[in-house]
Amino acid sequence: MTTSLPTVNGQVIGLAHYASRAALERVLARSGTTFNQSVALRAVSDNGGTVERGWLVGRLTGTLKIEEPVARRTVEEMTALKLLEEPTAERVSLTDGGRELFESIRTAGSEIAARLYAGIPAEDLAAAGRVLTLVTERANAELAKA
């Protein structure tokens, strides 16, 4: 009996996303960090450690597809938790604690990813990356029409 693999579609992509996110959520739960906060930490870290508050809110709404008040609340929570500080009214920066937390999340996430992607040929990963990038671009274009 031959088992056929499913064609890539929204359900297959969603199942992979939720399964891998659940693995990351375990790491986040240990530190009391929300997924939204982890995305914000990455965004600030990847952009030099200091960003415009409005840019960060926009990045969260655009990336996570959340409403602006939810994104603003995430940034406010992170400031209250001293993961971010406000060097000016318009900018936020990672604190030492925020930087340390992000590095621990990044390390654990990298270890999870290494296990999840182990043994998958590089050319398959590259093809999947191209397809998923195109699907994301098209979905974002659909959302922009609404």
C-alpha cells in the first residue's frame, strides 16, 4: 500500500505552523513571554536594538495580522516588564534584560528548528521557502484589497 503525501495548501501550511509554534510556546512559557512579545524582541534586536515605536507597532500589526491596539499594548507590556525602555517618546530600545531574554529564546528556537528541519535536503528547504514567500506575498496583497 502506497501512502501519498498531501499537496501543499493552507491546511498543510497551517498544521506545520501551529505544530512548530507550539514547540516554541513551551520555551516562551518558561520565561512568561508571549508570542507577540517574542516577535517584538526579534524585530528590535534585528534592527540594531533601538527602533521607532510606530515602526515596531506597524511591524507587529503587519507580521502578526493583529489590530493596532493589541500591538501597542504589547509594546506597553514590554516597557512595564523592563524588556524595552524609552530613550525618547518616539523610540524604544532593548534593555539588558530584554536582550538576554531574546538571546535565550533565539538559542532555544534555533535548537528546535535544527531538530525539525534535520535531514531535509537544502534544495527542498529552498523550494519550500520560495513557495511560502510567494504565498505570503499573495495573501498580503489579498488583505490589502479588503
